[in-house]
Amino acid sequence: MSNDQLMETVYRGLKGRRFLIVIYDIWSIEAWDQMRRIFPNDDNRNRILLTTRLKYVANYVSCPDFPPHSIVFPKFKK
């Protein structure tokens, strides 16, 4: 099965359904642009939660209703 066939299969499987997708550590805008095509936008309150270490990816992926959330870890003194 080619990547395009796999993407079409996933899209058809999700179409018309409600879903929560969790994507861990997305690494580039290009990767997101390819992946987002498989998620139908049916306006039925689907959610996609993703994590990234890259601020520019988080800003690109975010929408006005859900801005990116950053976690700042404290630095410990030795």
C-alpha cells in the first residue's frame, strides 16, 4: 500500500466520526502539512493534540481559539 493509499484509507475511516488524535513530538511544518490532510474537518468537535519542542511549529499549527501552551522547566542549581 502506498502512502497516498494509506492516507486515503485513514481519511475515509475518520470521515463522519468523532475522534481525538494525539501526535507526539512533531518535528516540522512540512510533516504537519502532510499529516493534516488525513484528518477530515466535519465540524463535529474533533480534536488533534500535538506536542513539539519547536516553538515555530507550535505557532504554525495553532489556531486563534487554542494558542500554544509552553512548559518552562525550572533550572536547578548544583
